[in-house]
Amino acid sequence: MAVTLGIVPLHATVRVPPADGFWNFDGRLVITEDRHAELWLDDADALAANARWGAEQGARLEAPDTA
């Protein structure tokens, strides 16, 4: 099995824009969208995974710019 890695330039054109998103309602329900479906997730594992991902993204957005 071969794996190929590449770097996508910041000015690259995206042919299909990302359409995935999610909403977390009070930690009891996560509604996520995919290209073909809307999923309502209320099981503990899915809620925990979305909470971790949201916390990671929030920390990344709040990190000071060191460049």
C-alpha cells in the first residue's frame, strides 16, 4: 500500500467546497451535515467525539499568531 502526501497552496482553487458542519445542542444532541444526509447524533461516543473536536478547533482559533 502506497501513501502519497502533498502540499496544497493557500491560493489553490477548490472545485467542491467543503459542506460539512455540525451544531452541538447543550451536549445532548449533535446535528451534522454531509453532502448527502443530515445526521442527528445523541449517543455518548458521538457527543464526546464532537466535543473534543470542537474544543481542539476552538483552541486552534484562539492561539496567538506567532508568525
